[in-house]
Amino acid sequence: MSDPDYGNLGDHTEAVQIDFDPERITYADLLDIFWDSHRPTQRAFSRQYMNAVFFHNEQQRELAEASMARKQEEIGRAVHTKVVSVETFYRAEDYHQKYLLNRYSGIARAYARIYPLKRDYVDSTAVARVNGYIGGHGTMEQLRRELPGLGLGQEQSRALEELVSGKSGGWFN
């Protein structure tokens, strides 16, 4: 599928797929998070980096379009984010998976021992959460509450705390 608004670079768009439990968080809640962490007025320069929110069914489409309309009214400017039906989702290449975590080999190796299959490593909620903390998402208080359930040993837990708090000064090996 080619879109005349965007260049045709492999005819794909880089995206994140979020699996969620609607008993814990709704699609509407996820849309609120999306709009709060997204620049909807910024035009994409290619299809690869298209601004989009995806939907799986009619109800999600309606929610996404309504949330986009609210955002446009709130900011008073044109929104360049598209609302798009999910067609096929392809995982990124291995070198893109858990990119931030993989820079810290001591912590990454600990998880590789727990999840020896690459797909299990990539799909792990614990690995995703640690990758997020390394990326600056979450607080030290949240990390300390979660740390016992993340499956790391004492040394890697301490290294992660130092890394997230900014006390590490470098990469962990």
C-alpha cells in the first residue's frame, strides 16, 4: 500500500504494538497517554516515520478519531496524526529490540539467562520494563517497588538502581 502523502521507503511505518489488559487499562486510557507523549502537529517526512494511532476494530476507530478531534480542539492547530487500521505487524530486527537495555551487557546477560530464546526475551514484561527505566521512564520509587519482581540478582539490581539514578557514570559490563 502506497500513500501519496509519504515517500515509499519499504512501504512500512515504524510503530510500537502494545498488548494490554482492558481490565487494568482501557484503549481510551492508552489514547490519553499517547496524545500526552506525542507531537501531533509535527508532519512526518516519510511513511517510515508517519504519525499514527492504530485501531483493531470499529469501537477503537471511533475512540481514536474522537480523541484526535479533542486534541485538535485543545491545541487549536491541525493534527497530522493518522488513524489507521492495523493490517500486519512485523517485529523490528533483533538489533532494534530492547536497544537501551542491550547497551548494558551485565543486566542484558542476566535476562538472557532467564530468557534464552530471543522471542521470550523480547516479549518479557520485566525486560520491557527495565528497558523503559533505562530510557528514563519511571521514578526511582517505582523502580524500587518493582525491583524484587524483575528477576535480577543483587548485583544487577544495584547496577540498575545506579544507572536509573544517574550515579553510574558509564556502562555496566
